[in-house]
Amino acid sequence: MNTKNYSVGESLEMLCSACDSQQPHNVESVTKLGKITSVVCSTCGTSSKYSRGVKTSVSLSGSKKPSPYDRTRKYKKGQVMLHSMFGQGEVTGVEYQKIDVLFGDTTRRLLHDQN
């Protein structure tokens, strides 16, 4: 298995949750072994944290503010919200009237588009 070691400042193409498309990202931090721990999207400024190669949290640049979670609102992948119990989260999946939201290192399924 050939695993690439990365260094801070290196650029790579990856899916940006906020842009919902492949975008160039800059490596912000790495482990001693060269594994990525955080990247920032060159297009929108979204910063993503990684643990063991898996996205664990997202924080947006100052231009985007998370809105309070509202189960009557319709969400789409990549949107951020502020939940009264779980804190800031990012929608990672949408299925009918349920959404998967990443809060820190835990994904929770919430309702949306409820009239």
C-alpha cells in the first residue's frame, strides 16, 4: 500500500462540502507521519479537520454564519447549522425528510422539511 506523505502548504484537489464540488485545498496541518489533519478550501475558505483520514469537523470562514436548526426548513448537502444541543454542524447527506449532520466527530440524523 503506497501512502503519500503531505506537508503544510501543499495543494490538492478534493471535494469541498461548502462548494459541493472538487476544489483545490491547501494543507493547514499534518501529523509527524505526514497524514493530513486539516485543510482549507482555496475557493471559499472552508476549513475541514481530519482524524485518521476521515473528515471530523468543518468550520467556515467569517463570511458564512450557521443558522439555527429548524426542522421545518429544507436543507441541502454542505449547509451548516447551529443546533441548540449539539452545536455547529454540517449537512453531509439528505434522504427524503431526514438529513445526516456532522457535529464534531459524530453524525446525527435529524428531520427537515417538516410542515
